[in-house]
Amino acid sequence: MKECNIKWNPTSAKYLKRHTIAKFTEQANKTIREILGAIDYLTLTVGGWSDRKCRSFLGITCHFINFKMQPASYLIDFVRLKSPHTGENIHQATECIIDRFNVKEK
């Protein structure tokens, strides 16, 4: 590519991870927060599991009826639980996530 365009600079995986993906994730979260802010009621599902390397993960999905009266769902977060996956730690991680999306009172 350098031969075609002298000013071309390859994009590294580190740059994509830190900048491009981070911006995309923030924009997606902002859109989800706006949509969830406009609805009155929703239901959360919390799923936890471990992979083959015994790493624990937690996924939180919200379900609701949108303005077109159609069911809709969003995965609002997927996190790795580094601490033991006790009920208290799962509760604490879940509370943190639902506070970040302002859906605690819905």
C-alpha cells in the first residue's frame, strides 16, 4: 500500500481496540439508553456461565414492548466476573449495570 499512497499509514489492532471500537460501543450504549429512557416497563434477564477455562461471565438482557407494539430485546452488558460468582457478587455487578443504564425503577 505504501507504493500506491505514500501517506498511507496502516491501522494497528491496538488503535482499533482503543479508539474505533470504544467510540462505536459508546454510541451504541447511548442509543440503547435513549430507547430505554422512553419506555415505561421492561424485564431483565441475567445469565451467568463459565467457559472451558473456568472464566465466569455475566450477561444482562432487557426485554420490552416497543412503540410499534412489537417485542424487543437488547443485550445491555456482557462482563467477566473475576471475583467468585457468589449471589452477592452477581447482585453487585447487576446493580452497577442497571444503574449505568438508568433502568432500576422500571
